[in-house]
Amino acid sequence: MRNTMLPQQPLLGANIKTYFKLLLDNEFAIGVRHLPKALYTALVSALASSPLAILEKWNKQKEIEQTPVPIKPIFIIGHWRSGTTFLHYLMAKDSNLAYLNNAQSFCPNYTFYHFDFLKKIINLHLPNKRPMDNMEIAFEYPQEEEFALGNMSGQSCYLWWTFPNKMVEYFEKYALLKNLKEKEYQNLKNTYAHLMQKLSLLNQGKSLLLKNPVNTGRIPMLLELFPDAQFIYLYRNPVDVYQSTVKLHTKLMECFALQDFDAKKIEEHTFTFYQQLLQKYQEDKKRIPIQNLIEVDYQQLTKEPIKVVAQIYQKLNIPYFEQARFAFQEFIESQKNYQAEIYTINEQKKEELAKLTNVLWR
């Protein structure tokens, strides 16, 4: 059992300069009851994260920059709570694929210095299970790169869980790529490329498997960086997606927020963001070569996971499916007792969601 008394704050892995800039950008608007968490984050950032980041930069920067940017990464995308985590965990069992783990995502500035004692410290700050869906979480489990982007550059959609007052701004800038100055856009691209170079170096050039719902709105940027990138888009019943996403935001703000938040606004924003993100995907997916995109129904994935993964490997021409089949089956067997939450919703909201998404959720 881990020490659940320690603050859970993604910015513990940021250097102090990035953390201070974020506080400044948010006008130091920290809720009184959140001050201990804010001060603890500053302390860890200044005394641990920053020195280790400097050490890595001195010793590894040149080698990272000389590592080629991956040509053909695989991106799992789709709105939050559409089953992307399940597919990520499942495909990560293929030893021929590399992924970003929790430690690398939350502490991306010193991924080459995750000593054993540091791993223990990082594990102390991780819950045993994800608060929004009770899926297991551990140091070495796959994680989204969105947390890494925030800790490397202070540019991430997921800053909304730390600073909920700017939820709309962070979503529009970093999920829809709206209202970004040219310098900000280039910095985001450069940070992403640097992270991928680092991940390639860490994994000796293996094919990279990334999962990030935010990327559903960033297809044009990803194709600029990786023209041959492959995409797996998951879709799910919009009622389940909406309700589960509201819970996701609420639970993670309870864990991470340095500001008080309004639960009613979370519901309103979730509804609007859902529409905007899926509309952007429908527009942007036309840019993806047909052979590099497959769309997957979450319900079918949970009913016939091996069959669906086989289809993914065949469509995207990913090798070694048969070699990984046993590992896939083992993981599926380990998840057989997992129970997804069943949501109820009033008829008016159900009709609004049906009208809102219509064919967009596909």
C-alpha cells in the first residue's frame, strides 16, 4: 500500500522555472486550502526535479538531439473515456513496441536518472488505482505523454486539472491548437519532437506506441512532425463517454487542483469540449492516408479484444502479432473481473447528447 497522504500533483516532476512560470501565468491564484500542496510541489521541484534535470541536460542533451525523430509512431486517440487506456495497456504487452511509462511521463526531464531509490519515491506519490475508473497504476505502467509535455514546457491541456480557472483556455490552446502564438506552437512541436527522440533513445529505436486523447485534436501538428504516423481512433457510446468524462475531471481536480472549482462548470465544459473535439477530428482525419488510420468500436474491442487487435495489426501492417498473442491473452485474462461503471442519465441530457454527437462519435 502506498502513502496516500503525500500530495498527488503532476508538476512535482517539472523544474522550478516551469512551475514558477505557470504560477505566474495563473496570477498566483492558489486557493488557501491548496497552499500546502503548492508549496510541497515547489519544494520537490526545486530540490529534486531541477537538479536532476540539469544533470541529464549536461550528460545526455547532445545524444538525444542526435537521435532521429521516429518516422512511424502509432497514436491511440479518441475522446477521453472511450477505451484508449484499455487498448494502450493491451498493445503495450507487445514487447516489440515501446511506450512512455508513468515515471517517464511525470518526470520527463530526467528519464535517464530513475535510480531505484527514485522509483520508490515516485511510487509513493502514485495511487494504487486510477481514481476515475479503478484501473491499476504503477511506476512501469503505460502513461500518456500529455503530462510530460506539461512538465517539460508548461504547455499541456492537462494543466486544466491543476488550474481549473483556465480550463477553457488550456483546452482551446493545447487540444484544438487555437489561439496559439507562432512561438508557442513551435515550442510545443519542438518539445514533442524532443520527447519522442528521448523515448527512442531510451528504447533503442523500437516502434513507439503513444496514447493521448488530446492528440485527437492535434492531427495536423502530429503529421507535420511524423508524416507516416499511424492512428487508432476509438469511439464509444456518447452517454457513457460524457458521464465518465465528468467523473474523470472531477476526480483528477480533487487530486491535482491548486484552485477551487465549480462542479457545474465541469459538466458544461465537458459537453462543449466533446462536440468541439469530435468535430475537429472529423475535419482533420481527412489528412491521414487511408492506410494509416483505423477506427475501432469500444464495445467490439471489449467483446472480442484479440480479434480487434488482430484487425489493427493487419490494417496498419504492424508486425509480430502472433509473437505477442500470448501476452495479449494473458492481459485480457487478468482483466476479466474488471467491471466498468454503469451510468444513468436523464432523458433530456440523453437526447441532447444524441443530437450533439449524431454520427460525430464515430
